[in-house]
Amino acid sequence: MRKLFVILSILLMLAVLSSPAAVYAQEGPAPGAGGEGGIAIPGFSGTPDEGRITAPTIQPGETPSIPNIFPTQPQEQLFPVPGTPGVQPGVTEGPVDAAEEFRRFITGSLPEERLTRIERYGAGFFRNPPSTFAPADMIPVSPGYVIGPGDQVRISVWGMVEGTWIETVDRQGTITIPRVGVIGVAGMTFDDLKMALEDEFSKYYSNFEMSVTLGALKSMKVYVVGNAKKPGAYTISSLATLVNVLLDAGGPDENGSLRNIAVKRGNRVVATFDMYDLLLKGDKSKDIRMMAEDVIYIPVVGPQAAVVGNVRRPAIYELKGPTTVEILLAMAGGMTPTGSVDRVQMMRVKQREFRTVFEGDLKDRSINNLKKMQLADGDLIRLFSVVERQSLVRISGPVAKPGDFTIDSGRTTLRDVLGWAGGLLYYAADEVEITRVSATPAGPKTERLKVNARRALEGDPVHNIALRMNDFVFARTVPDWKLYRQVTVYGEVMYPGRYSIEDGETLSSLLERAGGFSPRAYPRAAIFTRERVKRDQQRQIEEMADRMERELLGISANELSSALTQAESNLLQAEASQKRSLVAKLRETKAAGRIATLIAPPEVLKGTAYDMPLEEGDILYVPSNPTTVQVIGAVLNPTSFVYDRKLSHTQYIRMAGGYSTDASPARTYILKADGTAMRVKASARGDTPWVKEFNGGKTVLVEPGDAIVVPVKLSSYRGVRQARDYMDVVYKAAITAMAIHEVTK
């Protein structure tokens, strides 16, 4: 029982720790639940916190703080830039890189509104301070350094008397030197100390020289109070300044002022420091040296205003005294190169009841100029990017550099644009067409102007017309221009290779240029393919597959709905699956683009209908004499046999083992080497028109390179007879591909 109780206790503890409440307690508040974070930009719809101020969560041991002047920033950037990762919660962006902003502007990747997570200006200065600010011993001590208890004084004397003394100022502020006695030095400056020691030594010695330096310096305690990130007492070097201590204390917190930091010494304020003097101007003249028991007081932050958009340092700025929009922009580093003076937007909270928006500009003589407008606590200034205004025309066709060109609408001429485009190329026609679309009250109006480009380049005012914005200039090529049209001939010709052809060149001309056939050539089995025919054939195959799929699916659905038993339904489903596989196989069929035609010596081809004009991409392959005959299809042993003109097709079939049980002998046909087909049945046999060119004008049923095809017999039971013709299509396509492969391998 004890072991069981222990196991149950452990399981209960694990369940409690894994509950959502326990996870929340361990991990702290969820993102967006309040607390310190970035500052939001108000007034933009579509954000989770639109128009709402979220108070920060107060953690145990913390004191309530003044809420931020803007609502909490949503988790994602309001307008994320495409292609850039979102800013993670709690991570703020640094100052704007003007060069990067300008690069994004000219490449078109900068949105019109560039809104970023912003933070208080100067907060980054205190983000990663060094671990210590104790000055190194080798740093020279200034003449105004005040001596105090703990400082080490080094005295060296030479001349009529020689000696070295190292003395530390005691709590009474004195040092003791043999014979000279006790000397009070606390409160003296370093310069005064030198003079006092020389006076004391002069009472006892003469004709001597003295050197006074400081060794180890005293440490002292100061206090940082008010709205500091890490308030408390700090032990610092006697050379530490106000900025050193502020960095050590983490600077002001989110509610602390950067512009009104007071240093209290005793009962009076000895200095008031403005961090903006250091951050904006590099002025450290008011950074006083700390004294023991000084108090650094950071008051509550004063009025604030934010600036976002096209400025170099978008941030929240603390205002000190009357501040205008112009002064705020100067504090933000000024506008970026792509910032627009035509529009500036100000958001202001009125009477702590509602927020309103002012629109204006930054033009000096404009009545809407907001430069001199006084800022109030909580104001948001938003600047925008310049508007892209281009007057473009586009030129295409035979010019050196086609593309878009900027023009002065109504003044830039056709000759100007042609010159910018590098001029007309040598195969350009004289005529140029200009398409112009104009806006009219009735809608767009399209005009087409035709001018002579050569005369325009010569400056003829009739043709060198002025262009308008969005004109499209189309330079034409000479009719039927194409630099090179190439065809390929390989195999058994004297000079195989790629040949450039002229318009209207024929097959016989190509064979003549290739040197005619070689002695091993077998023109009867030559394969002529054309890219255009290949595309047409492939499109027909795809259309056939689509049509088959629609028909098969319709038939299958009707048959399944009429099934009377489960067994019949299963059979029909199996047949439907086979039909889908059949269509899939058909889709895999690739067209060859072959044209069955007469391929003969040039002198035979000339003047016939088969002397075809050539096209770009035509391929002619002339094989050698194959000396074999294939027997394929529904025979016991499909294979190839040596051609013997004495043998008939039936003898070849017997040599292949005869017909198989699923053969259809009556449908046997010969797939000829020239791409035609011939039925073996004499009554259904037809001669190829060009057969007289071979075999002395006699019809020979089986020739070298032919394939004897024995089709498979398809049963016509229910559900399959509709697919019989489809299977025959696929089967014949496969047979044709096999025959071509056998010839060309």
C-alpha cells in the first residue's frame, strides 16, 4: 500500500505541474499580457489593440508605473515588408539606415507607409553597459581633483635632500612625513596639494626639486534614486562622472526622464544634466565629477512625442520647453532622402477624451505648413514617402535596348527614344507603329500611328512626332524574318549534321546538300519527324484521353447504379479501376511527330508531292538496312527474325510459335518500316502510293524492317466492350513506338 501511495502522489504532482496554470506560473505572463514592451503606433485599424491603452502588469515586488502614452504594440508589425521577417515581441529596431532605405526605395520594395516598432530615444544607450567604470590607474589626474581619505600620495625629492615617501590620506584627512610632520590635505585640489607640500618641505630643506603624484585613488559611495532601472547605492572610483554612474545604474526606466537628471550635494542641486546634449550633440561639458555622498535623482519623464515614417531616427522623444514639429524632426535626424514634404500627419489626444488627426505639409510657403506647430504631450508625427511620378513610353522590337524610357510628354520625340534604345537593328523594317491610349469622358480611346522610322531618325517633322506618356512604340522586323532556320539529318547520308535552310527549301535540296545516301542506307525505313506535327499529335492524344475519361466515368457510374448484387458491383468497380489505369497509360503516351512519306534519292523526289518544304526543327534519320523482321503481339514468342524474302507472314508467325490463345488472326497487319500499315488479308489490302519506287513497282507484303503485328482478341462482355477501342489505341501506339525504336537503335 505504501508503494502504491507513493506512485499515486508522484502522478498527482506531475499532473499539477503540467497543467496550464502551473505552466503560466513558471513561465510568467504570456506575450501581450502587459509589462514592458515596444511602443505601439495608435489609430491604425486591423490591430488587436486598436484605440485601447493596456496597463502594464505589476509583478510582485515592483511599484506601479505611469502607463505608456501609446497603446501596447501588437505582436506583428502593422505593415510587414514582403520578404522580411517579422519583428519579435520585445525586440526593437535600431535607427533607420538611410542607405538601406534608399536602396529599398529604388528597387521598389519599400511600402508607402514604413511603420516600425519604436522605442524611447536614448534607451539603447543604456542597454548593454560595461561591467565596471573604475578608471585605470594610468589615467592622469586632473589639476582640479579633490584629495580625500583613501587617496595615496607619492612624493619624490632630489637635490640637497633625497627621498621618496608613499603616504595614504587617513580618516582625519592628513598624511605624515618624517621630520616635516603631519600635513592636512583633505579638501585640497591636486594643484593645491603640490604647492602645500613644497611650502612645508621648504621650512626644513632648501635647494631641492619635488615631484608629487597620486597612486591608488579612493573609492566613494553615491546614490541613484527616482525612476532608475537599478536604483541604489553605488561604490565608484573618485574619478567617476555622472554618466558613468547612470550607465552603471542602467539609466532611467520607462518612466524616468532623460532630460532633467539632477545631482544633489548636501542640501542643494549642483547640476542638472540633459542626456540629449550628449546623445544629439556629443556635448559632455555638463557631465560633472561625482563626490562622496552625492545623490543622483531621476524624475518622472516629461511630455513626449513620437515621430515615425520617413525620418532617420523614428522614436519617442522627450520634450523640454516649447517644441515645434520642425525641432522634433531635427532631433530625429531629419527626413530620409525619400521623405515627402507634401504630406505630414499629426495625431493628437484632445482633452484626454478622444484622438484627432491633422493633415498638412512641410512646405515653407504653404498655408498647411505644420513646421511651426507646437507639440503637445502624446502627439504622433507621421511622415510619408515621395510619390513616384514617371512619364514613360515603351519600345519593343528590333532595337538594341528595348524597354521603358522616361520622357517629357509632348516634347520628347520618336528620334530621341530610338536613340536612347540604341537605334534600329539591321533587320528592322522602315515602318514603326505607335499605339496611344487617351482618356476621354466616354472612356479610353486607342489610336494607332504609323510612321517611317528612317525618316524620323533624319529629323523629318512629319514622322519624328512628339511622344506622350504611355505610348507604345513597336518597331517591326522585315517580313518573315528569322536569322537561322535549322534542320537535322543523320544516319546513312554522306554528310550528316545540322543544316541552315532558306525559306521554301525542300527535302530533296537537303538530301543533295547532305551528299545523298551512303551505300548502306535503307531509305524505305527513313524516319522524318516535325516539331509542329509532334505538338499536334500530342494535343490529340491528350484530348482523346480527356474524352475517354469522361465517357468511361459516365458509363461506369451508370453500370454501378444498375448493379443488382454485391458481387456484380465488385466486378464493375474492378472494371472501372482497369479503365482508369487504361486512360492513365494513354496519358503517358508521347507523340513521335513522324510523317509517313516517300524518302528517296533527290532526283526521284524532285517534282513530286513528297518533296516537302522544310520547317525549323525537322529531323530526318536514314537507317542502314535492318535485315530483320519483327513478330510482335499475340504470339507465343514475340521476337525478331532474319529477313528472307521467300518467307510469308504466316511462316514468320509459325516461327514465333504461332498464335496465342488470345490472338485475333483475322486482324493481323504489317507495320511497314516507312510508317504505313497494311492488312494481310488480300481483300482489305491497299498499296502505299510510293511503293512503285521500291521493289521494281511490285507490292511485297513483308520487307526488311517491317513488323508483323498480331492483335489481342478483346472479349465483349459487359463493361469491357466500351473500352476495347480505347485499348486498341493504346496498344497500337505502343507497337508504333516499339517499331521506331527497333529501327533507330
